[in-house]
Amino acid sequence: MVAAGCSAFRNITYVFVLAATLAQLFSVRLSPALVVAIVLAVIATMVVNAARIAALARFPEHFDYLHHGGGSTLFSQAKLLLMFVILGIAVMRGRPRAV
């Protein structure tokens, strides 16, 4: 069983919320390119989460830092940054052009 804090499901939810927010903010319709970006952002989120869990397993002596301290913050910020970059590029490319 995976503990709630180690699960990527909450972070995957953030991908969908961020995608919907950016799409509404910039008047972008759901397109195949945006769907691909959402899938890529979900995969990136899962990869970063898996890297954090692997670091916890590889360096058990740093458990507190990686699980509760600065390491947890770094991994969270990395996930958020990747989400913004991947989804931001897709939304900016899909926004309506001024005539």
C-alpha cells in the first residue's frame, strides 16, 4: 500500500486543474496538442514522484529531509515547474491569434 503523501494522484489532479485554469484564462479549446501536453505533464509528475521515492529508498538516512524537509519542497517545486512549462507551452501555442 502506498501512503497518501507518496502517491502521485494528488499531483496528477493538480495537472488537470492547472490545464483547465490556463485554458480558460487564455481562451484555449481542448485540442489534441493540449491533451498530449496534459499526458506529458502527468508522466513528468509521476517521474519526479518516482525519483523522490527512489531517493527515499536509496538514502534512508536522509528520510526526514526528503520526506518532510527541504528535499520534499524541492521535489514539489520541480513537479510544479514541469507542469507549468509543459502546459504553458501548449496553452500559449493554442491560444487564439489576434487578427
